[in-house]
Amino acid sequence: MRILILCDLEGTAGVVDFKTQTYDGGRDNEQAKYLATLEINALIDGAMEGGATDPIVLDGHGSGGINIEHIHREARVIFGRPRGSAWEMGLTFEAQFLYGHHAMENTPDGVLCHSWSSRSIANCWLNDELIGEIGFNIAHAGEVGVPTVFVSGDRAAVDEARRYVPDIEGVVVKEGLSRTAALSLSPTKARDLIQEGARKAMGRIGEIAPYTIPSPYIFATEYQSADSAEARAAREDVERVDTHTVKITGDTIAEISKKRR
């Protein structure tokens, strides 16, 4: 049974800082990636206990969020740039697992919360509803009939996922105190909970339905800088809404995903 494990870095236990931990070249970036890799390995152990036979790991962190040297021996890994989404690669999956995710920008006590870019984007909307990476990833999988059965990250991230999939198996590894502070579980405790949560999530395949949003789609992005919006609006398929906001349209989430790149 093949599953997709879509990974980010900000939702790892003990990771609370952009500059030193999640940005490429940060003082503790390599340690953060190592901790994330151990959590991913625990997820794979649990998923395989629950019946997974072909775990595919997609490194979704922009500058890289795993340590390939220490990844689970049974994993196959999609990483590097540029690339399309997992749904463009001709692979089929029984379920999607969201590992190490974070809440959307401006989420109260969302640890390292942001929407795609922590440096340039203020807000994103899909059909006039605020959305972040969690909701978009869940809907993208749902469009091809794949349910999202698991999420791990901080409390705000798990709560955000449950807006779309109320019965998703969620593992909270830290409680946000601010955007860059948290009450975190120890890495070893987090791994134990992730392993157990992944095992349980495998049992939810067939029970949890794919989440979809009716088409057509309007995806709007508000940038922190007017210059960023102006540069983005130079593309033919992008429309300027106001000084800081642009929008794109499409009939599928896949089309929106391609136009966002």
C-alpha cells in the first residue's frame, strides 16, 4: 500500500525559529533537519505497522527539510527543485500524511506560522476563504480522490487541519506560546506519539473521505510588499487586485498549483 508523506520542517518538536533553524545556512538548520528526519522515520515505522508497504516521502520545505543520510531505509524520497506536485508524477497513493506542518500566516500562537513564504506573503485566499498550506494540500489530494488521514505539528496546525478533515489523526508535538516560542515535547516523546498516530491513521483509510472544494477557483495572494505584487502581476495569467494583492483563476486545484509557481 503506497502512501504519500508530505513533509515540512516548521512542525517538528523543538523547532521554533526561522533564522537559526528553518532557513538554509542557519546555525541549527542541520540539527532541525535531523530531528525532522527522525520524526519522519517514526511515522514510517507506524505506517508500516499499520499496513503501508511503499512510503513515499516528499520534502516540501523550500530549502530542504530532511537529512537524506538518515532517512528510513524503506522510504523513497522526492526532493529537489524544480519539480511538480506529487500528483503530476504518475504515482497513485492510498492516502496522504502531512508531517511537520504549520498553521497559516497570522494564526494566534501558531508556531512559525506562514503561508508559503515567511518573508513575503501576508495572506492567501481560495474562493474568498483564508487558506494556508494545510488546507491547500488537503484539497489538492482530495481532487484526485486521495484522503488526508494524518497531520503532525503544533496545536494550531492540527486544529487547522481539522477544519477540513474533522476526524483526521492529529499529533500535537508543541503548544504555541507565540510565533517563535513553544512548549515542546521532547523529540523522543514526539517520535513515540507520531509512530502511534501513523499506525492509527492507516486504519482510517477507507473511513476518511477525500476533502474537496467546489470549482472554479480564484486564488488571491496578498504580499507584504507592493513591489512583490507588481513583479508577480507581470505574468500574463496573474491579475492585479490592488497595490499588494494579485489573483489567479483555474478550473482545478492542479491548475492553481501550477500557476502559483
